[in-house]
Amino acid sequence: MEYSVIHELVHRLKVSHAMSTDYVTVPPNVAMRVAQQRMREARAGGMPVTRGDEMVGIVTTEDVILWLDGGGRDDLVEQWMTRDVVTVDRRWPLTEAMGLFGKTGFGRLPVLDEGGQLCGVITPESILKSLLDEVSAMLTAKDEAESGRATMDGSVLRIEFDVPARDYERAGMASVRVKRELAARGFKPQLQRRVAIATHECETNLIIHTTEGGRIVALVDDGSVKLTVSDKGPGIEDIERAMVPGFSTASDFVRDLGFGAGMGLPNIRKCADRFEIRSKRGSGTWLHLEFDVTPGDRAPADPPSTDGGGEEVRIR
Amino acid sequence: MWWSDLIAALHATPLVELPDFEAQSVAAADLLSDILATDKEDFVILTGQISPQAIRTALAVGALGVVVVRGKQPPQETVRLAKSYGVPLAVTELRMFEACYVAGGVLWNTPLSTSLSTD
């Protein structure tokens, strides 16, 4: 991961993304012993002192040590707490909070909302956790975006997916990719949706029913979207029956995963403008779908086109 | 129906939070294939499915958000995917029937009892 990614993240993310809302507080009029116990149980290096909704100070490990040094008497929290509290606003970019940690040397900072009310606590650990979450979300998105191979053939975008059998975890990845490509090219949501649903059903069929998986090829140009799906078996026993809504040969296991309602092929046919299927028991299934692109299916402004020549298309 | 109102009525815990939005209807099903077959627009999904496919299904049909019922906790992968693609995700302890009942109350603005128990 490059430095610039983290750099961009800490500027983009807000304090509210990284703060913890699961924190302990203590009222000012209880014994320091209570505060000490609460901090130990919560393994917290400090906690806000609150009277009702109002934060009146913060009590830290250092305050506890000073109190113990002084004999650990039955003093109240308000006698030892730090009143001059450095706080951060939850709308601030993360980088501001990180700067304050460096400047003050504190291990935690209370977070205030728009109304000045305490709404969280931010620590270097909570920042690290939020950054790791974001980075892994970015990696997931990258992984998904890079599923399939996209090439330009003149003005035709060709996206190819090899869909392995039984890889249920990946169901829908091709669909998401195709939809993104259509969105990036200015196709309207209604068309995106028809194509995405059909692609989703096709890849699910390949995953659930085929012996060796199969291939989906999507061809996209200004006038149409075409999908060709092929596999090497086992083939469909009775296509007419398979086209009946609700007819399914899926196992209970597959149904537990949420698939196999028997709506796949009927749904694919419903979404596409043209639908052709050939299948032979023992040798495989071939499916061809076409979606017409009417002038209304595209946004007025064309996105910048990629140069032709079969080069790899980079996904933003 | 505002997403925030739905979440509040379902006593749902948001896992992926995004700016509030309005939905016109709800698609409720445990079989994602059934959701893929819906004609609804501007809708949110109520489902018992917690796999990443629940999010990809939502993306395919253009659903605006996903609420998981029966208190099932989606795996990290699902949450990550929802976050990556900006799909609001929440979990309610209510079972499907109760969740639908409550969602109907929010959707059609009919005050319903919110004292439904989850056991």
C-alpha cells in the first residue's frame, strides 16, 4: 500500500469514522477509587468525566498515579481530574486528530458533536482500526473490479469472465463488474439493472449447475449489450421445464445459500430483449442474450472513450 | 419511507452507514433469486441472507439498502463489500414476519405496535 493512499485516507476520513462510541465515563462527584476501578475494568488509559450530558473534565492514568502518590485518599474525581480538556470535533478530518495526538502526547481525545456534546473517544488504536477497515474495503473493491478481463475491440468493450463451478463466494462478481462498466459508459440504471440481473443469474447457474464452470463474454457498444454464456456440461435435461418459473434442480445446500428458487432462466428471459438457449445433455449449454440500447438508455454526455487496440482497460 | 425511520422502527443496528435516503417499497425474501426477480424500484431488501452475495444481489437489482433479519451477524467480507459499494446495511433482531409488519407500518405510515418480541 502506497503512502499516498493512507495520506488520502486520513484526509478523507472524518473523526466520526474512527472514533469509538463504546467508552466509559465517570461522574465528578464519585470517589477516585471508582474511577480507578472503572478504568482498570475497561482497560482504558483515561475517561471523560460527565455530569449529565455535559463533559466537565477527563481523568487519566496520570491523574490516578498522582492521586495514589498523594496517598490514595477518599478524594472525589473532581479534585483530581483534568479540567482543561483537549477535544476534537467529529466532523474534522482524521489528520487533524492525528496531529493533536502528536502535539499533546495524549493517548485519547474526547470527540464532540455539532452541538458540543460528547459523542465518542478517539485513540491511536481506534484510528489504526478504522484505517485497516478502509484499506481492506478498498482491496475488496479492487479485487471485485478486477474480476474478469476487459479489452477494447474498436468501439466494442469485451469483458470476459471464467466462472468456476461451486465457487459460491464469487457469485455476483461478474454482475457487479458489468454493471460498473455500463454505469461508467453512461447507460441508464434501468438498462444496467436488466443486464446486471441477467449476468447474475447466468453466473449463478454456472456456479451451481455446471461440472467445470463456464465462461461469460459480455460485448458492449453504443447500440447493444450482448452476453454469451457457455459451459461444458452437464447440459439441461429438459429446457422447457427449466424455463418454468419455480422449477429447480438445486440442492438444499444451494437453497440455504439463497439460490435455486427456480427463477433463473425465466428471469434471464424476462430481462433480455432476445434470448436463445441451446443445450445438449452431456455436452453443455450455450446461451445468448441481447439487450437493445435505445437513445433513452444512455445519458446525454458520452464518457471519454478508451483507445482501441485490445489493451487492458483500467478500472477507476 | 426514510431509511432512518425504518432502521429506528426495526430497532436495527447499522453496520454500514451512509446519508439518509427515501425508499418506495420493500422486497423481503430469504432466496436471493426471488429478489433478483422483483420488478420493484427504489426499494430496500429484508433478508435472512448474510453472505456477500446478498450485497451483490442488492447491487444487481439496484436496491437502496439491505436489512438482515433474525439478528444474524454478517461476516466481515459482507460488511466490507457493502462499504466498498456504498450499500447501507443494518441488522434487526426481528424475524422476517415481524420485520415486514413493522416495515409496512413505516412504509404506509400506519402506527403499529412496536412491542413485537423477538422470541
